[in-house]
Amino acid sequence: MNRRHFLIAAATAAAIFAHAPTVKADALADITKRGTINIAVPQDFPPFGSVGTDMKPVGYDVDMAALIASKLGVKLELVPVTSANRIPYLQTNKVDLVISSLGKNPDREKVIDFSTAYAPFFNGVFAPADLAVAKAEDLKGLTVGVTRGAVEDLELTKIAPEGTDIKRYEDNNGTISAFLSGQVKAIATGNVVAAAIIARKPPKRPEIKFLIKNSPCFVGLNKNEPALLEKLNAIIADAKKSGELNAIAQKWLGSDLPADI
């Protein structure tokens, strides 16, 4: 083959390659082939996720992860995460899914996808009964604790007036401890965290002052995985219909799933 023929052949091959369809990875197919699914769950956020007396993960999200793995017919590998690192773990493929009391917001929707909701959750500002707080403007001059990177951190930052001292802690245990020790006057957190504080029978019980956001929990997955998303939604729908999901809610939240979940 002379040089002219070689260049023509090379150019033709390059053109064919450029127009060839791109083979895209399919997360659902990969999980099925591997026979294992890696799911991020919380380790410091009861009743959604914590460590039991036997040092094994327990909670609503842990049971939800087990349900999904069972329906997929694969082995479950749990990966403990914090509010701050759960999405980076997903984006760097350290996990296949995030089931970690994950709320949905526009910024997150730009980088990951969400299933339908599987658990109820709302965020608010909680404080003792004797603290006069009824709206965001009343936080001026107060010290408010919040878990870094959580939904309530993002939302509180938007609405807190100038002069609010927001103290951010690395996990929910830090936020709870700050309230119990009097380091902060109020906390912005979820209803289940406040319930966990009340269960400790503290001298000053936190009560809801005002809602920040109603934020049900969703399963997080990487963008452009339509097969996996469809499968997850089908599993959640079937679990609602069968009562399996309601049983998990009763077990960990002590109440039925709301009608809007």
C-alpha cells in the first residue's frame, strides 16, 4: 500500500470510528453481573442509620438498602457515609446508590438523579419552649447549630437574617451534643433528630418553632441511568403496595407512611 492509499484508508477508518455509536455503561447491568450492590447509608443519624449494640448498621435506610438488594437478587455491601461525603461517594463510583435520608433540591438535581420518595422527613428550627422564636427573622442574635452539608444547612443559610450565628458540626452527633451542652440555643435539623434528643430526656426539650422545608427521602443515583432508575421506582412502588415499606416506617418511625409518600 503506497502512502496515498494508506492515508485514504486511515481517514476512512477515523470517520467510521467517529460516527460509531458510543457504548455506554449500564449501572443496573453492571450490578446484576457483579452480583453485589454498594449502597451508602448513614452511620450517625438514627433512626435512619446508626450502629447497633452488635456493632452492625441498623435503621430505616439500612432496611431500605436490604430491601432493594433483595429485590435485585444481589448481595448488599453497606458503605457508611456522612452528610458531606455521600454525594461525592456516588459521583466517584465508590457506591452505586445513596440511601442516606437524602433530600432533593435543585442543586443536587443538577448532578445526580433521584428515585420516587420512600420515607417522610421534614426540617425545622427546634428550641426549648421558653425561647421566643416563630420565624426566621427571630434567629437574629441567636446561636443556631446545624449539621454541615445537610439540607437544613443549605436552607437555613438562605433564610437566616444577618446577625445569626450559625455553628456547623461535622455530623448529627455533634449537633445534638451542642444542643444538649448549651453551646447553641437552637438547632436546625430533622424531626427524627429532635425526637432522638427528646428520647434522652434532656432538661430542656426541643420543640418545633417553624418549618424550614418538607423534604422526603429519596434514593440517589448517578445521572443517565434510566434502567436503574426505572427499576428502583418499580421496587419502591411494589413495596408500598405490598405493605413492606409501611412496615419499615412503623418499625423505625412509629407511624404509617403519609399519603403523599
